[in-house]
Amino acid sequence: MKPFISITLLFFSVYYSTYAQTDTKIYDIIDAVSAKRIEKDIATLANFGTRHTLSDTISNTRGIGAARRWIKKQFDNISSDCNNCLDVFYQKDLVKKGTNRRITKDVWVVNVVAIQKGTKNPNDYIIMSGDIDSRISDPNNYTDDAPGANDNATGMAGAIEAARVLSKYKFENSIIYVGLSGEEQGLFGGKGLAKYAKEKGWNIVGIINNDMIGNIKGVDGVIDNRTFRIFSEPTPPTETEKQRRARRFYGGEVDGISRQLARYIYKTTKTYMPEMNPKMIYRLDRFGRGGHHRPFNDEGFAGVRIMEAHENYTQQHQDIRTENGIEYGDKLKFVDFDYAKKLTAVNAINLASIAEAPTAPKNVGIGGIVEPAVKLAWDKVDGAKGYKIYWRDTTSPTWDHFKYVENVTEYTLDGIVVDNFFFGVSAVGPNGHESIVSFPTRIIR
């Protein structure tokens, strides 16, 4: 009996070996990320004592004011080193007392933004964010020490380090590195910047929110310096009733724009950092909790949260103390700087890959009802050398198979039944970098 080889797997093996290009520059980016610099930056942020959103803004050594001025200085120094390649500024909003129970006085929520403009598509932005602010057990205590070494000096230091490394390169699309404030008081920094982006007409390809990327020993006793979680919501909250009704018949319950961003990060990480174990979590955030990607999701932008796999709750939002032999508090001593380096590198290579890729295909359509052929069509993407038509089992979390095509904006996959798979299309540039996959949004006959 001859061995059976499915057409699907044959397509995958042939085209994967031919068109799954890698970019040696990405390996250089990984190597350039420094654990020592990250450690130094985390220590500096932790040594501001507290970075509570409502803390001191006048002192040069303590409080959120000192912290955000120091962050801006780091971005300014990076920009100076790259011939003013970054546009660095504060973006702020006044939040009034009583907005919620954690806003006990009027406060300016100030974000520190650094934009590296793209050479070809300057209005297409991919964002890496970390949070500036910290807190202890009482969310309204803005005077006592809240070092916030892991939550979230790690994410903030990662964004600064990514800027140091990626500012050495030029990219077609724009990259934003940002420190967001007011996270612990109600995600106010993200709300402000997402609204600002809408007003400016920015095309946000996605935001990669980093919140706690430095702990490897969980409260469950597990020690793991390779696994990390990618949280993403299934579909945008901005979708219309018509789109919701269509999903009942055509699928897409787990194929929203944020989920596609999560899959992109998963794939890029496994390609360039195969020693890492990205774990996609099919949820907006941790159970009953929130992060700074959510306000961007609320505005219709793709956004995910990257964080450690094993949390230690004795070190999160805790008064500094020792109790029953357990040391509580988010201290510098509990951060694993090599792990923070790895997750910073994960961010950097995804920022670079997306910033080098063409725009994702728009107006993707699909057809093939009651016939053994799947028809796909999409709008032409400027600058694309070709396209990848992806498909996967409906129960698979990742895009497992693809066919590469050039010089077409429609294609028929013969011998495949549309009912049995999900499909998507990405655009591939001459450099081999590809866009995030676009899931079909219309039916073609």
C-alpha cells in the first residue's frame, strides 16, 4: 500500500520550506538586548520609592513625577544617539476627583511617548507599552513605599530597552514605545492614549502591552524561565450586530484582530526564539483583572498583554513586610533579569517584524459552499511581493498550513472543503516579512 500524503500537508511542506524566510537582522536584535541595562533601569525605577499615580510630582528623587521625567530623559538620550530618530513627548489628561473610588484628588495622568517614524508608512503604528505607576495593598495609599520592581518596572524597562535596540534600524512602519500611567487607578493612561490616537487618525496595527515580565517563580512553586502568556480577546467589542450575526454562520469566534496579533507573536517567537514557550490565553486578561491593552481594544484596535506565566501574589500589590515567615512586597530581589531580557527580545523582534511588513490585506472574501474548492479574494496591498493563504483545523489555535502566491488578488484552493477549516490571508514583502493574518469578512460566490 502506498503511503497517503494529504494535499494540505504537501502544500505546507513544499511552501513552508520555500517561503518561510528568516531575517538575520532579527537575530542581531535578540543579541543586542541587554539584561544588565534592563536590571539597571528596573533598579532606578524601584528606587523612586513609589510611583503611585497620585504620588509626588515635584521631587526629583521620589514619586511618579520624578519617574516620568527620568523615563523621558532615557528616550531623549536614545533619540540623541540616533540623530533625533524619536519624537518624544508627554501625552496627558486630567482625571477629576471622584471619577472612581481610586481617584481621591484631581490628577494629571501623564504618559511618556516616543515615536520612531516609519520610512514608508509613517501613519501605521505598532506599540510596545509598559506601565509607569505602582501601588501597594491599599490602592489609595500614595505615600508609602511601593517599589513595583516587577509590576511594572519590568515592562517599562523593557520598552526603554527595545527603543535602545530598535532605534539603530530604520523600518517602513512606525513604532511607538510608551510608558502609560494610571493603570492601577483605572487604566486611565491607556484610555487617554487610545483616544489621542483616534483623534490623530493613527492606524494602530496593534499594541503589545507588557505587564509583569520578570518573575519566574510562581506562588504555586513552579519555576519557569521560558514560558510566557499572551492574553487576547476573541473578537473586538466594537463589532456590529450584523457582524455578530454573520459569525453564527461563517465562524470567526476566535479570529478577531487581537487574536490574530497573538498568533503573529506566537509564530514569530517560535521562528526566531524556539527555546521560548509562548502560551496563548484565550481571554482578554487574567480572570477578573485588567491591563492597559484593554482601552485600545475598546477603541477597536488590536491589542494583547504579554506577561510571565507564573505569578507570585505575595509580591503583587503588597505592603512591604514579613509575615508568618513569608516576605511580601514587589522588591528588586525577586526579579529575574535574564527572563525580563528574553521577553523584551520577544517584543523587539515582533515590533521589528511588523514594522517591516506590508499592510495586512483588506476586504478578504471567502467562498466555496458545497464544492471541494475554497475561493479567496482580497484587495491588492501596495508593496507586497506576494500573499500567504493560511488555513487550519477549526479547533487549532495556530495557522498550521499555507500556500504562497504572487501576482494575484484571488485564488482557489482545490481539493479542500471550506467547512472543515478556517482561512486567512497575509501580505508578504520583498524582505520576507509578512503582515498579520486577515480573517475573511465577506462571502464571495
